[in-house]
Amino acid sequence: MEKENIAVGLDIGTTKIVAMIGKKNEYGKLEILGVGKSKSLGVARGVVNNITQTIQSIQQAVSEAEENSGYKINDVVVGIAGQHIRSIQHTDYISRSNPEEVISGNDIQLLIDQVNKLAMLPGEEIIHVLPQEFKIDGQSEIKEPIGMYGGRLEASFHVVVGQASSIRNVGRCIQSSGIELSGLTLEPLASSDAVLSQEEKEAGVALIDIGGGTTDLAIFKDGIIRHTAVVPFGGNVITDDIKEGCSIIEKQAELLKTKFGSAWPGENKDNEIVSIPGLRGREPKEISLKNLSKIIHARVVEIIEQVFAEIKSYGHEDPRRKLIAGIVLTGGGSQLLHIKQLVEYITGMDTRIGYPNEHLAGNSSEEISSPLYATAVGLVMNSIANNTKSAYKLEMIDTSIEKPKAIVAQPMVEEEVTVEAAVEQVQMPVETTENKIRKSFFDKYVDKIKDFLDNAE
């Protein structure tokens, strides 16, 4: 029995960990089969700082997703973020031995492999090597070199670099949770797959993903990734400010932010007040919504200004680099009231909230099509693009093993053989998954992590 092409994405965030199982339906849309969500306890600002707690959170999310979908997860594509991520522009070339031969995918792979050998700062490793534009024998602005002829193949690359130890810690957590790591993707790239249209990427757009611990930025122009950055602030610092400013506990601060918070203080009237129960017999606290919005506004302005500084460093004021499609906001932080208007006011750029529902099947729940799940949806899409068979239906095991139990009259030895054969039959697809060649830039990197984990004591 051939296994379905089921893909799994795992979003290890600062606030939550999401495991999402999905497949492509007959219309080419993404059908979500199951979602598991758990509170992220061992992650701070996108980086794992407590392996034991992270493993528990991953296992909780994975088992919830398996329960909801009836599928067993083998391997996952994981999103990587954190303040250790940085990106560089690099140009490299190869000289081809026979210019009369057509340029093939192998030539491009050779060039990518060459860039992968670049010397980085100590403790840093390359996560992605993304080709931007090609040059053949001096002819520039070539987007698709395959099929052309030439001796010198040159390309500009967007190279994403991260801290090796942080990436390995993520690998350790995945493996200790009893699942395999099939791929790594930069989180803003995953989010952009889920919420941006090809037209926006062509026109020029900045995606701002406001998460719990970090705010991720990805800039596209002419359909090519031009700039990525991770700002080490997100929704959690807003909650901390509310907690300090109003002298309340974190749980209450988070509720206040999501239910009554606004990024624009002018929208609240002076007499709007919310009452919060006091701690252990103390008097209830009365908090002015105008003051609450002022606290939120101050911090959101700071986050947006830092991201805008990154957009300026890309050079968006240059007419050739203009971002015609403006800004797309996604992530949990984008659900804050009036944040769209504030971003437009600070940057002077058109802004919209990015929902992943463009790629989702029509019957998807409202919760899944929220900006909160943009990264997880993007990771599942990435897993599908790699042609992974990351999960299989649990019924396959049950039906195979139940058959021998029904035949009571058979001798014990024969029954054991039948069960073994049945288990073998079930395990076969898992082996083919492990042996499968994956089409992605970061395969070698994933193998490197696996080798490292196998050799670790």
C-alpha cells in the first residue's frame, strides 16, 4: 500500500509550538488534517534555552496533532528564527569546461555548493543559499540560466547565516522527541510562502512577522528575496511593559493586551476603564484603557521603527528598489487593534494584514486561517515542495495486526510470523521515507546535524 504524500511543519516559537499535518487536495490547495499546539516553555526570543522543557512541549504538540488527524508523524520541517540570524549578499562564479554545452541544474548546484564552503565567523554556519540573479559571460539580469550557453556562470546570492549551537539544539530537541528532522527553513521565508502572492513579490513587498519573542522581516522585489532580518523583540515585551506599568500578573497583562489593547491611544476615551480582580483577597484594580494603549503604543512604535531601519538599510527609497506593494503584517502581533494604521503612519507605506487562507482549502477552520498560524502553514507548504511523506495513517497498523488475533485456532509460531510480516509491511514506508532524496538547498546541512547528533555522547 503506497503512502500518501503527507507533510508536517513544526513551528517552534517563543510563545507556542505548533505541529501541523497537511496534504495537497485535488485542486492544489493545502488541506490541514490536524493541528497540535502547546505552550512553549523552553524558548526565549526564538532560541532554545531549556532543552528538556522544549522536548516536552514538542511532544505535546506532536501527539495532539496525531490525535486530531489519525496520522503518525515520522519527520518534520522546522522553522528557524532568533536574534542570531543574519543575512549577507555574496557574488560567486564558476568557469565551465565546455561553453558549448547547455547550462544545467548541476552547474547551478555546483555554484551553490561553492558558496556553502564560504568561511563564516567562528560558531556560525550557513542555513540558506538563495540564488538571486545570474550573469552569463557578462550578460546580466538573467533569472533562469538553465538551457542557455556560456563559459562563465556568475550569480548573486542571499546567504542566511545562523549560530551553529542554536541550530543544533533545535536538532537535538526534535530527535529526542522521537521524530526526524527533514528540513530547516528560515521562519520569515516560511511565512512569506503562506501569506504573499507572486504579484506582491514581483512588485516589491516587506513582510513583517510579529511573533512572541522576535519580529521577522523578509523583503522581496522582482520575485526574488532581497533582505532578511530578525529583530529580538515581539509581543512578549509589550506584555512585560503592561505587567510593569499596571502592576499586574503576566496572565492578566496578556489578556488585557489581546482583549482591550490598541496600538493607537487616541481611539480610547478617558472614561473607559477595565476592572481586574485583586490577588488573594485584595481590592480589584481599575485600569484606564487610554493608559493601556499608551503603554502598548510606545513599545509597538519602537519595534516598528527597528524593522523600518532594516527596510531603509535595504534601500527602499531607490526608485529601482521601491516596494510598490508596501508592507504585509502577519504573526500573532498583527492581530493587535489599529496596528495596521500605526505602521502606515510610521512608514508611509501601504499596509495589509496577511492571512494564510489564500493557499488553504475552502473547508479550513477560521482558527487555522489566522495570521497566528502563517509560519506553520508555510512550513507545511515547504514540506510538500520537498515531496516528503512525513506521516502515515494509524489505521494501517491496526488493520494489519488485528487479522492474526481473529484466527484463534492457529498455532502460536504461525501467529508470530504473521504479526512480524504485518509489522514489516507497515514499517516499509518509513524506511523509504528515510532513504528518499530531498530536493532542497539545505539537505546537506540537515545531514550534518544528524551526523553531529549521532556522534554526540
